[in-house]
Amino acid sequence: MKNWPLYEVFIRSKNGLDHKHVGSLHASDPQMAIENARDVYSRRMEGVSIWVVESIHITASDPKETSAFFEPAEDKVYRHPTFYNLPDELEHM
């Protein structure tokens, strides 16, 4: 087991439209990771879909550079959702 890669686990709930990160686990291959994720993270039958991805394939921004990384977005106020009117029949936003 010490050579097994680390997988990140994402589960989509019955009521959700997106997958949420629920934890990590070690497995010998992706199929084993999915099966172990099912057993560990969806014991109450709340999930409808599971994604697993090897942790080495995830690239993340550096939390120490948060302000410099996200600061340019503040100059683009037109991207804020307050500028758009959504129709009442739109359910999933």
C-alpha cells in the first residue's frame, strides 16, 4: 500500500448539480479508488456519481498569493452577477 497513489474523491449528491470534494484515499488504480470511495464516502446512498483523480494531476493556486492572484477580477465589475436579470423560470443558478 505504501506505493499506491493518492486519489481525491468528488461526489455528486442526489440533490446537487455539481461534484464536491469529500476526501482522499490511496488505491492501486482508478477502479479500486472508485469502489473504495463508494464504500468510504457514500455509505448512506446519498451519491449519484463519483469522480476520482490522482492528486498528482491537480494543479492549484498558491494560497499565499491569493490577493495578487484574484485582484485583477475586481477591475471587471461587469462580471458580477448583479448586472444580469435572470428569468424567474431559471431554477439552477
